[in-house]
Amino acid sequence: MTPIGAAFRAFSLRIALALVVCSSVTTASVVMVNRYIDGKVGTIPRVALKTAPVGPNGANFLIIGSDSRRFVNNAADYQAFSDKETQSAPPRSDTMMVLHADGDHSFAVSFPRDLWVDIPGRGNAKINAAFNDGPQKVVDTLQNDFNVPINHYLEVDFQTFKGIVDAIGDVPVYLPGVVLDKYTGLYSGFGAGCYYLNGASALQYVRARNLLILDPNGTYDPDTGKRWSPLDATADIGRIKRQQDFVKKLGRIAVERVLQNPTIAPDIVNALMPNLHADVAFDRSALNDLVRAFKGLASGGPGIEFETLPWDGPTTRDRQSVLLVKQPDADAVFARLRGEAVAAPAPSTTTTITAGSVLHPGDVRVRVLNASGVDGAAGKADQDLENRGFVSGGVANYTGPSVTRSQIRYRPADVAKARLLAGYATDAELVADTTLVGGEVVLVLGPGFKAIGAKAPGRTTAPGPPLPTLSPEEACNQAS
């Protein structure tokens, strides 16, 4: 097996991206879109499995990342996704995840691919070997070894992941320097910063497990003519954490963008369905369980809690480097997957981007509503904002309770965006509004509204409590 082929194996968190899509498209609450989804759920290819009935404490979804090359049909894909093995070889997986979907208490656990387990009918081996005998063997291993029931099964491949990201839009990821993974092709040639990844580059990122960073004191590489040092020595464990962070970010962006523009929902569904595989019992009810699990990612709540199964090692078994289940820590995780225990909600660690330092007009989407009584005022203000770099969220007439002056309405998490806008709409008052959805700020043009001005001197933010200063990485993580 080539190093490139090995690097392609584990990407189970990509499956979770499919779940994010399910969440985003259904939460849009558009009747036509819902009917479209109902029809598409019935077209998902099915896998015959013996699974457990769903109990009263939430459903468990086994999420598998398949390395199937079924979609390869041209020279470029063959070069990118092929190794010494034939295209007809059975799909494999080196990592997997179990999502316990229970609304606000949803919990996802990644299983490291080198975890040493007892596979029914095969004996002791790494958990990734269970999938060699098919998904039923994985279901049986989780049930027999850990008493974790599996109610539903989902599997997706490379192309589906790429299609989902491209349908949703570019996703921001912070990279700490010039970063390279020679096996996946990831390369950040412009140094430290926030990179917006499309489907192809996102796939390179979530697969990366051999990350190097440019370092004048590092090891010389003749292939690149540069010196590099390892960025992450944990390989698969580090990749799992990056995948989890990417899924949470993509989930938030997916929900927000579909709420803002429900017309993209069919595109996302079409990117998802052709290569998604599910158990026979997976239906709209199961999909709705996923909706409830993922909706918190865009509502300012904690969303799904991600964890990697506690492990010890590495150590050696049968002349292999393996990881062992760490006890008693793992038993607490298994109890949560069984719905027997729920962790107390962690205090929110959400912070706000600092308007005066890392936030720019291009980071803020503004919807303009006209309550001024002047025809065309909203359209002009919208154009003026675009001319100053803001992103247009559209215009409409205001239909809410009467206002006596202009307002900038914002979700509490978006206060920095509102304060930045206030530097241009200087006669507007800031009004927190928890009913707003999506990531945009709403400018209501009240009676006597004058115009959008140049940024007011010394007015980087509106009056209010001081905002915490974020690192560039934290600011990138909050970008949309």
C-alpha cells in the first residue's frame, strides 16, 4: 500500500457532515424543500443490518467513513484517489464514530482506528479491521465489547464530502503557518491565516495526518527544497480533533446559510444522496433525530458534544502498535452512549470577535428593512453598505412594531458585528434580538434616517461593555 493510499483511509467525521446537511435542510422549514427531502430519503441506497430498536433515551447512529472509489471515472480522479488496490476492492474504514442523538444532550464519540478490540468471529484485532467483514461486524463489535446498541447506520465516501462542502460554501480554517501534508496535498502557501476551504481543499484538510510546518530549523526536504518540522505528532488522534472542529464549524455555517437562503437546500441534498448508504430502517423520523441533534450548532448553544474514546498507549499486541481502551474513563462514555447518563452542560465559552481589530465589513452580512417612510431608502442604504465592503442580506419593508428611530438588531453572539455597523449608521441604536436566525445583522431604517456614512472617527464600536480581544485563530473559528 502506498503512503498516499494509507492517508486516504480514515475520515469518519466526514459522515457527520452528511448529518449536518440533514440538519440544515430540514431546519429551513420550507414546505417545498421538506417534500423534496421526503422523496430523496427514499432513494438512499440501503444496507441490510440487524440493529437495535430505538429506546426512550435517544438513538445511536454508527457513522462510518468508507474509502470506496466507486465514483472514480476519469484520469484526474484515478490519480488522486487510487492506490495499488483495484477499484473493485471492498470499501474499508479505519475510523468510526457513534452519535447519540438526544436533542440538546447529543453526544458523539470517535473511535481511534488502532483501538484493540475483540471482533466476534475474528478475535482480537484493531477496530478498523471489523469493517473488512462488513458493517454488521462493526455493529456486533460495539454491542458485544462495549454494550453500546446501534440503531441506525450511515456511510459516505470522498465525493459526497466534497459535494456537501461545495454546496454549502467555503469554510474558514485557521492554519498557523506554511503548512504541508505531502500525502493529501494540503498546502497553505501564504503563511499563518484564515483559509477558506472548498470541497477539494477541505477533503485534503480532514484527511491530513502527516502535517508539517515550514521551519528554518527543521529537516531539509529535497522534494520541496525547504525545511519542515512536524506540526502534529499525534497523527490519527490529532486528525480526529481537527475533523471534529471542522464538523462543528461546517454544521453551524450550513444551518445559517440554509436559513438565509433555503434555495440551496436541494443542491446540498443532491450532493449528499447519491453516495450515502444507510440502514433499511433509516427514515424521515431518524433524519429528524439528527436535526434535533445538530440544530444547536447554529443557535448559539453548545450543539453536539464531541469526544474521542479515552485510550491508553500506544502499546504492542501481536507485533502491532495499538491503543487500549482506558478504564474507568471509557465506561462513563459508554454509559452516555446508552443514554444512562448525561453530562452537565458546560458553561459557554463563546466569545465575540473584536470589531476594532479582526472584524471587517466583509465579515458582516446586513439585511436592510425600510421603516423610514421614504421610498427606495432601503435599496440606497444597501448599495451604500456594499460600497463600503459589507455583504448584502437583501432589502424589504419593515413590518414589525413601530419604531421612532433607526435600529441595528443583532443576536447577542453578533454584538461585535452590530458595533462595527454602528460606525457607519451612526444614528441607529443597538437592539439585541434573540429571535433572529442566521448570522446576519438587521438595519431598520427609522424616521429621519439620513444616510450610510464613512466610518465615524473613533467609532469602531458602539458604546457598550468592552469586548475580549481574540487571537487570529479564534476570530477565524467564529467567521462564516
